[in-house]
Amino acid sequence: PPIGWEHEALFGYMLVCLLTIRLFDTFFELPSSALLAELTSDYNERTSIIAIRSFCGVAGGLIMQLLVYQVFLKKNPDGTGGLLERSGWEVYSIVGAITIFTIILISSSATHHQIPYLRKAPTRKITIPAMLREVGATLNNRSFVVLAISGMFMNVSLGLKTALELYFNLYFWGLTQGQLAIMTVTGVLASIIGVTLAPIIAGKIGKRYAAITMFFGAVIALLLPIGLRIIGVMPANGTNLLFGILILDFMANGIMAIMTGVMLQSMIADVVEDSEVKTGRRSEGLLFSADNLFKKIVSGVGVGVSGVLLTYVAFPQGAKPGAVDPDLLRNLALIYLPTIGAFYAVAISCLFLYKIDKSVHEENLRILQEGVLDARTTDAQIEAASPAATGPAGDLSPATPRP
């Protein structure tokens, strides 16, 4: 950010940057997410694909975080450097931007060979009112609605957690940057375990119950250490025992959190066929874009709530680790626990209303396949078919079989 600007000008500068990032990120993220439903319709294979994708996202983020602690913003023995060093952030931002741009190009080019196997987009004319009615009908899917609401509350919680995580690690637990780096490496290991177990557990008990179980476990792992510290049963800061407990808890939370994310993305993909059966239109782009839009709308709410909590407890600006009043940290924890717990409770509760399991998904595929076969009974029927007869789905032909 420019040096010497007033707070109002800096706010405007950061807002423009944020909106620009969100805009261009959307151009990549939405088509990339929607592509999942077209790569495979298999109930379990979708979970495997999204597990790999989630691992790359989490592991990549954790590796960059490790570079922050150990390279770009490493704290030097003489006390210089560290997380408050401006020049370190400048170098990190340049490396991060180049890395993101390169990975996006690799990901996009690596999926081009799938284009011949994708469904053909329908060619038809439609008025804006008719389009809006179709959008409303598509999004008015019970399973999608509950997933979207759950995702919104989960994103608010994640925003709050992410914004305050560094405060709790540095001030509440008194961890050093070296210990934070070790926890980051542990997070990569947790991601590997999580993406390996996600398809297995989803295949055993189904995506919905797997998501609910893992979600609940992740929340417990996130909040339990703070709760135990409040009641005075956690080891003192600076001890190896405390750090060992936090490492195990961090790994447990990471494993279950990434499994939850994998399940939820795979569940949204299964809504595509359910919606197609009900509306006659295949709308993976709309469903994934709407889900992402709703999450982006509330993505800043959690960060805003974190600011409110820090202001409420009068957290000092520029505070050094070990120099913050313990009562102030306790008050922050007492407000943080019920606040984030309530958001997560709503997110988990919504998942009980999701109705698409493996049997429902396979029945949807059967109905769609029989519909295709019926529409192809004779060449004459195909040639005689009009947009009104075939419905708004347009081209009903399936994707070209993959070798």
C-alpha cells in the first residue's frame, strides 16, 4: 500500500484491490469448479477428484505460509524481520502473484484435452425474463439451498477463524515463528491424510453423514483447546507439552476440515443431475457460480466480525507477543468461542436437510439416460424435435465417451 496516505484513502485503495482480485479470481474459479461435474458422473469418483484438487489448494497455501515464516518474514536473531516487516511482505506479494498466475495457466492448459468429451452447450434464443425464471427454478433445489446456506455460514466462520488465528497463536498460546512453521508442515501432512481418507469414508457411510461427522469433529478440535485453557487445564505457554498438544489438535482439525470441504464440493456436483431431472436443464455452471457467489458475498463478514471482537476487547495495535494483558486475551476467547460456535452450528445443521445419497444419484443418472434413449428412438423424431419439444435443455446428447 502507498506510504503516507490517510486511512480513508488507504481503505479505498484496498477496496479497489480486493474487488479486482475477486473479479478476476472468479473468471478462473467458477469454470474450474463447474468442470468437476462434467469430468465424471460417478458418485465416488467425484469425491476422489475433488479430494486431489482440495489437497493441492490446501498444501499450496500451507507451503506459501511456511515460506512466509521461514523465508520472506523470518525473524532474525537480532530481532529484525518478522511478521511486521513491511519489505518482507512486498517480496512475498510478488512471488505469490507470479506463483498464482503460473499455476492457473498450468491448470487451465492441462484440462484442454478434455474439451472433446464435454457436453455440447445448447444453442437457443431466450429472453431475459425467461432466463431469470430458469435461474430461479434451477436454484430452487432443496439440496442446493441447504448446501448454499451451510457454505455461507461456514465461510463466515472461516473468515473469523483465519483473521484471529494468528492472534491466538502468537498472543494466546505464545508460539514462536519457528513453531508456527512446524505446525504448517503438520498441516500439509494432515491434508495428505484427509484427502486419502475422504473418498474411503464417503464410500462407506455416504457423503452427507461423512460431511456432518467430519465437520462436527473439526469444530470440536478447533475450539476444545481454547475452552480447556479458559477453565485452566491446559499446560503453561512455552512448554513442550503445550506445543505437542496443539500439534496433535491442529492435525486432527486439518484432517477433518479438508475432508469436510471435499464432501461439500462433491455434494454440490451431485446436485447437477438432480436439478437436471427436475428442470430438464443441465446447469453445473449456474449451480457452482451461485454457490461461489453466495460464499464470496459473506466472505468478508467473518473478517468484519473479527475486527468487531478485537475492538470490543480493546486489543492494542502493534502489540508484541507476551506483552498483552492475559485478562484481555481471556475476554477475547470468551467472546470468540460462542460466536464462531454459533456460525458453525448453523452450517452443520443445514446439512441434515440434504437429500441426495448414492441411491438417489444413481436413480437420477438412470432417468437421464433413459430420457436420452427415448429422445433418440428414430432419426425422424430427432429431426422433428423443436426447442419446445426437447425443452430448454437443448442438445440432449451425452458427452463423448472417454477412452
